[in-house]
Amino acid sequence: MSNTTVPALFRPIPFPTASALRGNPVAQAFALLRTAFIVAPIAFGIDKFAEVLTNDWTRYLATEFNDLIPGNAGDAMHIVGGVEIVAGLVVAVAPRFGGLLVAGWLGGIIVNLLLVGGYGDIALRDFGLLIGALALSRLASAQDSRA
């Protein structure tokens, strides 16, 4: 990466204006993906503590990863929840980097689910989300160049 690329990666990008959202499909796609990748990671992160969606997040944690993370599986899922909340907040401020961060995180989740076994359907869904996160990062580049 050149010196000019790194700061751009972390540059805050404002949400598109109402007038841009009315007539620009690129701005609309960017706003949809950005909103989804702010809300979903934060909601799933909070649920690692609240346990509303499932009462046992630990069943999704591969032993190979649990052995690397300090504490027990419940502690590991709280760490995961914290990372997910931070990832959603990063997308809110710097979606170009945040999209890449979420895509990388989803890649880790996919590997984890495949190691656990029996969750290939969820891994495939998360692959689709990974592609969406990469698209968000690319659309953020387009939005940044228009600003």
C-alpha cells in the first residue's frame, strides 16, 4: 500500500445525503450495506451477553479456537461479542476499513464453523455476508471519491 492509501482506508465517510439516496443507486446500495453491517455485528455481539437468540453460543465454538482463547468457552464468546460490537462501530465510522474487518472476521467464523462440523449451511450464509462486506468496502471507496 502506498502512503496515500493507508489514511484513506481509515478515513471517516459520512452517510449519503437524502438527495443522493433518492436518485443514486450506488449511494442506496452503500447505505443499505453499511446499515446492515453496523446493526448485525452489534446485535449479534450484544446477544453473546444477553443470550436471546440462543442460550448456548458456545456450541458454535470449535475446540481448536477455544484452546487459543483464554478462559472457558463462555469467556471466549464474550470476547467474540466484544469484537463484533467493535467491528460494527468501525463500520459506522470508517466503512472502507470496517468492511474489510467484518469480511476477515466472517472468514474466521466460516473456518470455525467448518471445524465444528454440522454447520455448513451457516458457513455458506456467512460466506454470502463476507461477499457483502467486501462490496461495502468497495462502495465506500466510491462514496469517498464523491465526497
